[in-house]
Amino acid sequence: MRIKYTISIVFFVALVIIEKENNIISRVSDKLTLKQTPQTPLQPSGFSHILLKHNGSSTSLGKLDSAFALMKRRLEDYSQHQEAATGGRKHILLLATTRTGSSFVGEFFNQQGDNMFYLFEPLWHVEKMLTLETGGTNATAAVKAYRDVLQRLFLCDFSQLESFIDPLPVDHVTAALFRRESSSSLCEASVCSPFVRGVFERYHCKTRRCGPLNLTMASESCLQKEHRAIKSVRVRQLENLRPLAEDPRLDVKFIQLVRDPRAVLASRMVAFAAKYKNWKQWAMDGEVPIDDDEVRKLKGNCDNIRMSAEIGLSQPPWLRRRYMLVRYEDIARFPMRKATEMYRFTGIPFTAQVKSWILKNTQASKETSGVYSTQKNSSEQGEKWRFTLPFKIAQVVQKVCGPTLKLFGYKFVSSEEMLIDKSISLIEDKVFNFS
Ligand SMILES: *[C@@H]1O[C@H](CO)[C@@H](O)[C@H](O)[C@H]1NC(C)=O
Ligand SMILES: *[C@@H]1O[C@H](CO)[C@@H](O)[C@H](O)[C@H]1NC(C)=O
Ligand SMILES: *[C@@H]1O[C@H](CO)[C@@H](O)[C@H](O)[C@H]1NC(C)=O
Ligand SMILES: CC(=O)N[C@H]1CO[C@H](CO)[C@@H](O)[C@@H]1O
């Protein structure tokens, strides 16, 4: 009993740390969401359409079949070729939204070891600059800037990112890189320029006394690493990143991290209290104006997440073997298992260093030894929101984010009693197809 209790406390502490970490990100994060128009998902019938057109109307179904088989082979050859072109180098993009545990999951890659160059929210600078410049109204510009910066960063080219850093770096040196210390790659000895007392007020790394970041050094270190990983909560639509998947210099693996939108809202109401003051008011009043901008924004967020996942799960050729969907709730319950799956998906060895980090930060050791109560209690921590989010608000989320909840296997609650009844799980066991 005592042991079990300790386990639950440790897990709780780990989750609190995740929440705290996320707190600092994205004061401006949601501003661009509204204006971005949803894009039509790829038509699965696209290829047959082209084939039929190519050869009049007399093509038999058998011929069509063999044409498909041929095309499939070519696509497979192509992706194998692409893998060979990068020499086994992988480019991992962890896509999430705020309050989904992405800092925590990012650590799975940050902790990988000497082979990995990891960047934490580099797009923070891009979003901040664009929001200042255009008031956050130009979604087209944001889509293009995010994509270009990510593409260059995966190639270890910091020049595009530099143009968004404020103040502008001088001689490629900056003291203003957002959360530098969250990337262990940026605090290694090889990227640590001397700290000069008096010139800058603070050290720029926790582990070392480093001066401001020399981006030329960062780029050189990046080129030495075998794999590269970037975490971002700012990309709205997976489809916008198609050019990265098709870039022969890259072998990109997208991991989309999602969480129950009701839990996300509850968490944001606490973390971004000022921004969510309307929601807090509605929670107290027990009334939500359903056509309010804030509600539309929530719907827009949910739709973007769902559409990205729908495209990923439908496995169009450009995403084949490049997309994986992961739920926060599954990571909270089975961190080691999910981390193993993620590494298997990326094709990168799961190192002892990552394993021990996960053990230390989650007490996941009990997960495989069949101690049911651990699993139950950790999921309990992930379900705290059920006691803080008023039923009225949960209903609104269910109304505007219904298809998103359904797709990811989050059960609807039909009454206040059901919401706060711990014995009813709101998470369906669901295996998402990815390859
Ligand atoms: C189109 O299909 C017909 C009938 O199967 C075949 O005889 C012909 O060679 C094809 N034409 C082209 C351009 O592939
Ligand atoms: C938005 O950005 C695009 C691409 O940079 C640009 O062509 C367009 O003129 C911008 N629109 C406005 C309203 O600023
Ligand atoms: C940054 O690092 C590069 C490569 O080591 C070096 O050549 C350059 O002088 C450094 N820049 C500054 C301003 O120290
Ligand atoms: C240690 C601890 O808190 N264990 C609890 C885990 O959850 C179950 C079900 O709610 C409790 O019965 C245990 O006491």
C-alpha cells in the first residue's frame, strides 16, 4: 500500500512538471488559428482518375489493377531510395498543441544521446515575429514561414530562423534563443561559447557556463549528428508540410501527439488564465455563448487537429511510413511501451539513456510487471480535469469538437454524474493504424 502510494505521488509530480514546462510556451500561440482555412483532404481516388483519363474509357479493371501494382512498387522503390539518399538519417517532427505533454514527449528524443540534434519550439520566434508584424492575420505567410524554417533546420541551416530572432543575431550569435536550455544539443561543450562576465547577465545553459549561442557552432554540431528532431506546437495542418516529406534530402517522420480536447481546455484555463478569462466567466455563469469567437477558435483548433490526423491515418503515398498518431493518455498510462513504439516507428535505436530517463520520470517500471493499480492511478492523474471542468463546458467542447473526440476514442459524457464518476473511463482502447 505504501509503495503504491509513493508511485502515484511520483507520477503526479512528473505530470505537474510537464504542466509547468508547458506553461511558459505560447502566449501568442493561438492567434493564428482562426484565419487558417481548412484544406481539402487528399482524394483517395486521385490516381485512378489520372489513369483513366490517360487511356480513354476502355481500360479494363484488370489493367487498372496492374497499373496500381506497378505504381505501388515504384512508390516503394522511391521511398527506399529516399531512405538510402539520407544514409539512414532520420528527421523527426513532433507535432502537438499546447497542454498535450509535448515537452515531456520531446524529452524522449532530447535524451536519446550523442546521435540526436534536438530543437525545442524553434517556431516560437517565427510566430512571435509574424504576430508583431502582421497582427497575426496572415495565415498564408505563417504556413510558408513555418515550413521553410523547419525544412532548413532539418538541414542544419539556421539562417532562415535567424531572420526571425529578435533582436537580430549579430555575427550569428544570439542571447535570445527561446528555451535554449531545453535542447541538450545546444548546451554541449561543442556549442558552448565562453561565458564573459559582465557582458551578459546570465548563463545560457543549466549544465554549463555557456555564453550566448553561436549559431554557426550549432549548425556545425547539427551536421555531425546522425538524427534530428524538432518539437513544435505551432503547425496547424500536417498537409502544409508535404514538401518536407517529399524533399529527397530528408527522411521525415511525423509524430502527432493529441489529447482529449476537454482536458486541454481545462488545463489551458489554469495555465493561460488571462487569455481564458472568458471561459472562466462562462464556467462560473454556467452559460456559454455558442457563437462567441472563443468557441469558434476552439472548434477551429479541434478541426485542424482532426484533419491532420485524418490525412495521416488515411496514409496517402507521400505519408506512407511517415506518420504516427499518439495519445497523451496512452503515454501517461504506458510511457515505456509508447516510447518503444515511437522509436520503432522512427527506425532509431531506443537507447538505455532514454529508458532510464523515462523510468526516473514516470516510474514506468511497474507498467510491464502487471501492477494494475499503478496504471489506474496514473490515468487518474491524467483525468484530474474531470473534477475541475464544469459539465456545461464539457458539453460545449463535445458539441464543437465532437468528430475529434470520436476519431481519437474519447467518450462523451451525458451527465455531470458520469463526468465525475471515476469508475467510468472516458478513454476507449484504440489502436491507430500507421505504417
Ligand atoms: C489503352 O487501352 C487499350 C485497351 O486495353 C489498349 O489497346 C491501348 O494500347 C491503351 N492505350 C494506351 C495509350 O495505353
Ligand atoms: C500574406 O502573406 C503572403 C505570403 O507571404 C503575401 O503574398 C500576402 O500579400 C500577405 N497578405 C497580407 C494581407 O498581408
Ligand atoms: C562562431 O563560431 C564560428 C565557428 O566556430 C567561429 O568561426 C566564429 O568566429 C564564432 N563567432 C563569434 C562571433 O565568436
Ligand atoms: C496508492 C494509491 O493511491 N492507490 C490507489 C489507486 O487507485 C485505486 C482506485 O482508485 C485506489 O483504490 C488505490 O488506493
